[in-house]
Amino acid sequence: MHHARLTIHPDFVVGPVRRGTFGTFVEHLGRCVYTGIFEPGHPTADDQGFRGDVLALVKELGVSTVRYPGGNFVSGYRWEDGIGPVEDRPLRLDLAWHSTEPNTFGLNEFMAWTKASGTEAMMAVNLGTRGIQETLDVLEYSNGKGDTHHAALRREHGVEEPHGVTFWCLGNEMDGKWQLGAKTAREYGRLASETARGMRQMYPDLTLVACGSSGSDMPTFGTWEREVLEECFDEVDLISAHAYYRIEDGDLGSFLASAQDMDHFIDAVSATADSVAIAKKSSKRVHISFDEWNVWYHDLDSPTIPKGDDWPVAPPLEEDNYSVADAVVVGNLLITLLRHTDRVHSASQAQLVNAIAPITTEPGGAAWRQTIFHPFALTAAHARGEVLRVAVDAPSYDNARFGQSALVDAVATYDRESGEVVVFAVNRATEDSTRLELDLASLGELSLIEAVTYANDDPFWRASKDTEADVLPAPNASATVTDGALAVDLPAVSWSMIRLGGASS
């Protein structure tokens, strides 16, 4: 058995736990919308066509914000196609995913769904094939209170009260050659600046996100962020980051350390944004919206995107079936996002249903939880108060991608009001358990509330409709608090949550 030690102190605070960390993403991709969140005629559907079984799982997942409608989809999207009488809405070709978009679900349906799910909208606008005027139009339609054209049009469509959307993404992945209307950093930065200025002339207090790099492996990474922010620094609040991970060539050890790349990504973008601030003699800080992240086996075991004359409606695309190891990595990525709560002010796991998602559905049938559902739901439910800086003293192991990685990664949250401390930890060892110890002296007298671990003898076990309950987070009976110290055994390839509290907890 390996041994690791954590050191925490209530004075070493990174920042607040942000509810925005637990956002997700709904794009018109595959079956995320149609037969995902929206399926009129489904046995559980309400009178708006929203699947009730999915709504229940979304609430259990603990989702805060939902980014919509894309993603690659937004760069060719005409928002006007999705409003007004459904029978009058046009069919359109979606070039991003080689599909046909029926537009039976659009802006007003999405806003109604956010109310039903108890989530906040994070809207993206098309800066690929469209621009400033179309953005101002959709903003007026969404938020207008007076008798101007688009506000009146919304009321004509049966929505009397403004939606009041305050969170807006200025395009999507504009650095990518796959993106409709992809631009250079200077071209995009100037457009984002002009668009943001127009939006703030209407509503000064919006939260606006500029497009950062689509991945840390992009050839323009770093330069892109610098040049974009040199153009739009004063007008935006956040810059986006996107990252996806998967096992490469069966290398489980490297895969389990994927969070190291996310750590580097966040640190690099933060430093770049701060360097622009220094050059501009500004005290302002632009923070990060990590609004796409997940494990994604793109082009491996997912159905291929349609080609040629085949333009289906809502085909099954990117429907990854996740393993326990995938869930451990997702849990570790959440640890990283929390650890950087001082700079990461928002995050969106991509996506919510069916396409690279924690929830899977059958058309007309069941909905169930994938493995990655569990660490997200438990972290969203129990991370409260402040994020504490954690010093990890753990053995390292060799791997092909990073050279060496720590066997254990962890973060802690502290709710001063209740006195509850929660430790989230992963064991990256592929064969052996790790004994984790934590001296609690600085935190007062704490007792064990619960310890749960997600692991399986086969780290490549995957959930299905009939087996989703076969492997669940389970009580970890090894956890003890003795003489002011926590000890717990973490199985190989595992994610764990340990909750500690005082007398008032």
C-alpha cells in the first residue's frame, strides 16, 4: 500500500466555492436536445415537451448554469429560426454536425426549460456567420422591456416578461479551422470588442465571455489569448477555455493524470490575461470560463458524423459510454476547477444529455446515469463555503505524457457556518490502494460524517440502462478519525469524498 498525506489550514483560502463551477452545456448536437431534454409524447413529458425523467436527473446532478445553443452549432445558427409559431419555423442544414435542424426547440423553449430545471441560461451568439446587429437583436428580444420591435415580437410570441439573460458567450472556438467563420485572433478580438460595446450600451451589467483557445494543444495557444485580449480586454469579463481528455493507446496512467494538463491550461491563461492587464496599466482581472470540458472519445467509438446527402434530424452522435476510470478523471477535473476557483469563475461540462454526457436516454424509453454522473453530483451537492489550499505529499509514478505525476490529487472545501470540511481525492494508482492521512488539528474537533468512494475492480466497467446501479459510490468503511487525524484507504483508480463536521454539523 502507498501512503500520502494532506495538509490544510482554514486560513489558507483560495476563494469561494462558486456555483457556476457546476454548469453544463446543451447544444443542438446529436440527441442532446431532441429525445434528450425535449421529447413531446414521451411518457414523462410535460405539456411543454420536456422529459420529466431527464429533468429529475438534471436536478439530482446539481447543475447551475447551462450554456446554449452551442458549441459549433451556434456559428451557423439563425436565432430567429427558433422563435414564433412552431409550424412556421424553417428546416435548416446544420453544417457543424451534418444534420437537419427542425427548429422546434429554440430560445423561448430553452428559457422555459431552464425555469423547469432550476438552472441559469448562459447564451452563446453567432459571431461566425453573423455579427453585431444579430447579437443586439437577440439581446433585445431576450431582455427588452419596452415597445421596441424585438421586445414586442417576444410578447407576440407569448412571452410577456423579459428573460433577463445576463450571461453571454461571444461566439465559439473562433480559433478552430472546423468553425464556420473562423478568424485570426486580431479579427475575432476586434469583433468581440465591438459586439461587447454594443451589448453594454443596452445593458451595462452583462457578464461577457470572449473565446479563448479550443485546447492547450492548439498551435496558437497563448498567442491567441494575448492578441484577443489586447483587442477586447476592457469590454469582457471572462475568457473561455475548452479541454477534452481520453485514454490514448491504452495508457491508463497518463489518462488518470489528465488534470495536470487542465492545471497548466488554467495557469497559462491566467498569466497571459494578467500580462495584458500589466501592459494596459490596468488593475482589472479577466477570469476564466472553462465552458467546455469532459472526457470525449471523439472519432473512436462514437458513430461517425453523417456525410454526403445524408442530413438526418438528431442522429445519435458522440454517445460515449463512460467507464469507472473516466469518472475518476472527471472527478479529478472537478478537483482542479475547484483548486483554481480564484481564476475559474464559471465552468460547463459538455454536454448534458446523450452527446458526451452524464445522462443517457432512449427515445420513448428510459433515462439513466452514466459513471461520470456520480462525482459531479456529489461534488455539486457537498462543495460549500470556501476552497482551501491543499498541500499533497504523495509518491509519484512515471507515465508517458507527463513524465511523473502524483499518485494522489485532492482539494478541500470549508463551510465556516456549519463547520463542515469536505475532502475530494483521487487515487491514480492503477493497482494498489493508497492510505491517505490528514491532520485535523487546525480545524478544531471534527468527526466523520461520511466517506464514499467510487471505484470498481474493473476500472473499465461501463454503465448501461440495466446495470447503472451495479456500481455506485459506496461507503468507505476504512475511514476513521482518531486523535484528531483522518485516515482512509483509497482503492486503485478511485474517486472519494470524505465529509467531516463538528458538533453542529
